[in-house]
Amino acid sequence: MHTTSAPRRLTGIDAARGVALFGMMSTHVLPLYAPGTIDATWTAQVFSGRASGLFAVVAGIGLALLTGGRSPHRDRLLSADRTGIAVRAVIIALIGLVLGGVETNIAIILFHYGVLFLVALPFTGLRVRPLAAWAAGWVLLAPVAAYLLRPVVTEGVAPSSVGGNPLFEHFLEPRTLAADAFLTGYYPVLQWLGFLLVGMLIGRLDLSRLGVQLALLGAGIVAAVGARFVSAQLLGPGGGLAALLATPEGSRYPLEAMLDVGLAGVEQSGSWWWLAVSAPHSGTTLDLVHVAGSAAAVIAVCLLLTRRFRQALLPLSAPGAMTLTLYTLHVCVMSWADQLVPLPDPVQLFWAQVVVAVAIGVLFQRVHSRGPLELLASGAANAAREGRAEVRR
């Protein structure tokens, strides 16, 4: 999502979105466990959980910018904004459903991304202080609510998850689809809304100011490091890890290795100690704080590096301006590559896609155009927004 009100600021935000895109691509292409071992690779340690979380936080910044930035829109203008965002959300979700039908092992984020936009609509008129309160409260309490709700919501739902990426046919099983979207899926909306709220809070700040950028960097580092430190103390000296290893799920998986790679697919039940982990895709408070802090730090670095020269991070900001198109292209390429015999070398495949994505992004920027899917989503959203504004007059 983009606006023209603050080009310098948005160049840095586009670069952060580019980091998220390439980070997610790396987790899709490169191995997360070292061959022949259960040790996490550098790709897992750097990008697992953080890249997709950064994507969501930047999405929250986009929502804030679309609805007025530092001065949130009100009344008719806000209502028109919300209509445009809702249309954009539906289009993104539909693209996600189409990609769900592509044969791939990638956990596609777009359907949940669209649902997140819709759920975030009531918060789009809030200023900094109420947004800060909502973000802090959501990050703190949503994981607890998820832990309590999962066994209740999934009871009698067979299966409790769609078992892969959401498809159009899953709407015939609305309870299962809802459980997957909000609680049991790879990107559970109940907890991930916290990322959007943090992003919206960041987007309400004056991101062009050096002091704000430095404060964002410092706060992000403290949050990211602090969350991991607290988790390590709870799991180690606190005895949490031993308690988790004694649970049915903890004894079934190589839990200690998975804490560095991700807990997606692990049923976190049977012990409140699950809430003490900060592993990628665990959806705990400490995970959300760590990922949101990491995202804030990355965004701050990108803003700082583009303060004087807007194109300083062009290889990131150019593809970052058209991530919907490039992400979709990446999923299709991976589906094709997975059918090849023998399978292509993952390192070569990853870097080939990065080079192509950068080339496409720079080309579209040079001709002053946007990606085709960005044009579709923004065009429909703008038409709906303007139509709503006309009706309100």
C-alpha cells in the first residue's frame, strides 16, 4: 500500500517490505534445517517468523498512511477509506485463494492477510495513544485467549484446520475455515492482528524525523532482545522447557530444535508453559513482541539509510513497491520448480528469483508504473473509495 504524501518515508518503508519479501522467499526456497541434522540453518535463525511478521507490520503502516498518517481521517473521509481498504482486502484474499489451488508447499499468507485487513478496520480511526493501548493489550492478551479458545473452537470440527492453504471449496466448511483463519492456521488472525496494530501505531508517528527513527530502532532492539531473554530464562532456569518436553506434543517433536525454526503445526496445549516460548510462529506474547521489535528495528534502519538518498536501497525498495505481484510470481515459480527432476539447487534458485525480482521492480519503477496486481487492487480500492465518497456528499 502506498501514498504520495511522504515519498522519502515511503522509500524506506518499501525497502522494509522488500526485506520481508526476500526473507519469506528464503524460507520457502532454502533449507531451514542443516542437511542430516536438526540444527537450524542461518536462514531459519534470521528469517523464520520474522520475515512474514515484518510483512504484517509494514501492512499496518500502510493502513495508517492510507487513513491519514499522523492525522487520522474522520467521518465521511474515514468511511470512504474503510470502503477502499475492504475492497483491497477482498481482492488480496481472492488472490490468496487462487494461489491456494497451486501445487506448492508454501504456506500462502494472502488469504489471512486479507482477513487481517478487514478485522483491522475498526482501528483505522485511532490516534497514537489509543492505538498504543490496543496494540499492547492485544499482544499481551490475544495469545492467552488463543490458548483458551483453541480446544473449545476446534471441538467437533474435523479436521480443525484446512490441512493446507485455504481454497474456495473450504467455504463449504465455514467452521473449519474460520478455525484455521483465526486460531489454527499458519498465520492465526487472532494473534497476528497485534502485528497490524503495532504497524498502525508506527504509521501514526512522524517517521520523517530523525529522533523518531532512532527511538524506533532502540525500542525495537530492546523489545526483540528482551523477549528472547525473558523466554530463555523461563524455559531454562524457570523449568519451562522440561515441562514442555513432558507434554504429549513436546515429546512427539524435536522441540528444542524447533524453537529456532518454528512451532507451526504443533498443538500447543496441555501446559501453560507453551506461553513462555518465543519460537517463530508460536503466536505467544513473547513471539509477537520479539517479531514486532525486530520489524520495528528493520523499518528504522531502512528509514535511516534512505534519509539523505531516497534510492540508497533501490534493490529492496523497487521490488518492495510491488510485493503482491512478485510474491504471486514467486509462488508460481516454486510450484513449477518443485515438479522438476532433479530438483534445482536451492541456493541458485533463490538468488535467481532475487535477481529477477529486483530487475522487474527497477524496470517498473523506471517506467513509473506499478505491478499488475497492485494496479488491480489499488484501482478497485480507489474506485470503491471515491464511489463511497460521492454517495456521502
